[in-house]
Amino acid sequence: MRLTLASGRGLLAGWLLAHTFPLLISHQEIGAWSAMGLGDRLRIGLAAIELLGAVLFAFEATVTTGLALLLTAFVIAALIHVRQGQVPWWLAGYALAAVLLRYFSRRAAPAAASGTAAR
């Protein structure tokens, strides 16, 4: 079960990395942010928070810190999308998936610890 949860966290983290990294280097993304009147600091800051959160979320020891950073990034991104008149339902889906993966990882940890102690 722990391996499945770790794999799920890794897949979500990889997905988020792949979809966030272009925010830093894509000319289209940079142009879109400029057109919205949003500065480079916000774009780079949001990308940095989400990238760091995704990396930390993938590892068992830092999953809680990663989740906190991801949720912060999702809220900021949602506010930006709502400001632009969009409904960012996918961000709610990412947040729900991350929270559920963290919840089940936490539940699986004591069970795994007691299983290894009994051997």
C-alpha cells in the first residue's frame, strides 16, 4: 500500500512539474502573463512555490511540507484564474488528489510500522 501511495504522489508530482516548468521558460506563458498585467516576480514566485512543493510532496519525509506549498500555489493560481474570469476546476482536482494522497499516506505509515515491528 505504501508503495502505491508513494507512486501516486510521484505521479502527481511529476505531472505538476511538467505543467509548471513551462511557466518559467515558455515565451507563450511569459507573454500571457505580461498581457494580463502580471509581473515576472509573481510568475516566477508561483512557479517556484509549486515546483518546490511538487518535489517535496513526492518524498515520504517531506510530504506535509510539499502539500502545504502545493495548496498555497493552487490558491494563488486559482485567484489569478478567477481574476481572469476562468473557473479553475482542475486546480481543485489537483488539491483534492494531493490531500487524499497525503491522508492515505499518513494512515498507511502506522500500519506499515506495526507490520515491520511484528516481524
